[in-house]
Amino acid sequence: MPSAEPAPRRVLILGPAPVQLLDLAGPAEVLGQAGRLHGLAQGRTAPTRLYDVMCHVVPGPGLAQTSSNLTFRPAETEASLLALTALDTLIVIGGEGARERAHDRALQKLVRHLAPRSKRLVSVCTGAFILAAAGLVEGRRVTTHWRFCAELARRHPGVIVDPEPIFIRDGHLWTSAGVTAGMDLVLALIEEDHGHELALAVARELVLFLRRPGDQKQFSAVLAAQSRGGPRLGAVMAWMSENLHRPLSVEALAGRACLSPRQFARVFREETGVTPARFLEQLRVEAARRRLEAGRGALADVVASCGFGTEETMRRAFLRQIGASPGDYRDRFRRPSTPKEMHP
């Protein structure tokens, strides 16, 4: 016998035109899949309404609804939104409209009306600009798309803007970086609401990483360093990431860059802001984290494949980089076996 269905949680996805289409569609699809897969797991042929999702794009004169010029007819009106008395989650999404229209008084009034009626307040990408302009995140720690973090901090000096994590939770406030990070955040909401197994089933269905922890950086170590380094160092850094199992001495790396070891160390630090040894450690920890999250192999195998040499070396690197031992990190973030009933 299927168990009784839980009451659906009411979610409103809101943004001013033109919105980033994936900021809207990504969270909506993740929430919809949660209901479908939960229903299948309970032996139902129809989806379970775990989430009652409403979407509303605040129109603007002469403005396309979305960044991709796709249009749709939302079921909600501003009047119906103002009549809402309770929401589980308000998701304010980004796009050009969020940055350009954040100080629109009517938009601010609407968001200020809805925010206290919602148990959770969420922004995706540059939706954080709207929350900040509405005075809802003063003194709070938030993030947004890396390209706009400096602008958000400049516009709102009372807001604590962290440019690195893919999403941040500060009490009932959740904020995410760009586009796909909003889907990571919504997976975390599903996990909080309905447990790890359902969130895992949704991630598998949509071919997403589950539990990319919120403190994972928006940039990988390679991308972050390559964005600062020149083409010669960029090629060396890419080669390093593909050959972590090798010793990778400074002498060997300098030879690939056609520099002396001393020149290589100096140029590397000047262009990337870190030493070659520090960068190599970041690469190895990043690679080890991926393997541990996926549950692939024993610690000794991870040590060998990522080039740490010994488990103690890897343990110390993890403590320096993320403040947890490899074993603790694996136990916290690896994906457990999925029960058969969770497969679609």
C-alpha cells in the first residue's frame, strides 16, 4: 500500500524580465523530478506533489521575458502573489533584469511583501541583487555569479559577499552562484526536506552531481589559476592536472615551460598568486575530493592516483585546504548505494 502523500510545499520562483531561463527552468525541473521519483518509489503511476511550484516573471515595457527570447504565459499575476499568505520557499532568480531592475520600487515592494511570508528565502545567480536592494540581506553572507560579486559588494557595502562558494546557507537564507549552482542549491533543499536518497535519485535522473558541497569553489583550481596565468603557464597547469600521479618536480615543470626552475617559480607566483607547490596541492586535493565523493576506491588508491605519496601527506593537505581529514570528508560527502526502489 502506498503511504499517505506529504502535503506539498509551496514554492514561488520569481524574477524580473528578462530572466536567465535556466535560473527558472533548472530549479523548477529539479523540484518536479523530486515529486515524480518519489511517486514511483511509493508505487504510484502519477507524480507525488511534493512541491507546488509557481513561476512569475515580472514584466517590463518592451522587455523579453527571458534571456533566450523564449516566452511563456505564467499562471500567476501580481495580484494573486500579493494575496499569498504563506510560502515554504521564495526563489528569486537572476538575469539581466535582476541587475538592471533591482531598484525598481514595485519589484522591491513585491519581494518585501513575500519574503516574510516564506520559510526560506533563496536567490539564484544575480537574484541576490534584488534581495540586497530590498534590504533583506544586510549584514548577511551571500554569494552570486563570480562575474558580479564585486559589483554586488560595491552597490551594497553592508552585505557580506563571498565570491568563492557555489552556494551559501545563512540561517533561512540561501544564495547561489550562477545557473547550475542554483540546481545544486535546490538539490540541497530537497535533501533537507525529504532526505538524501530522494535527492540522489533526482541527481541521477538529471545527470547532476549530488552534494556538490556549498563551499565548493565556483572555479576549479585549474580555471582559477589559468584565468590569471599566461598561455605558456596555462598549458603547463593543464598538463599538471592530467598527470597528478607523477612526481611533478619544479625542475620538470620548468622544463615544460622552457624556463629555469628559479624563473619558473617566480613567474608562476607573479601570474597566479600561488607557488607551484601550493597549486599542485590544490589540484591533488580537488581530484581526491571528487574520487572520495564518488566512493571510488580505498584511501590508498586515492593517494596513489592523485600523487600524494603517503596517506599522511594527503591527510595534512586536506586539513590545510578544507579543514577535514580525507576519511571524514568521504564519510560526509560520498554517495551511498541507491536503494532499488529509488530508481525510476
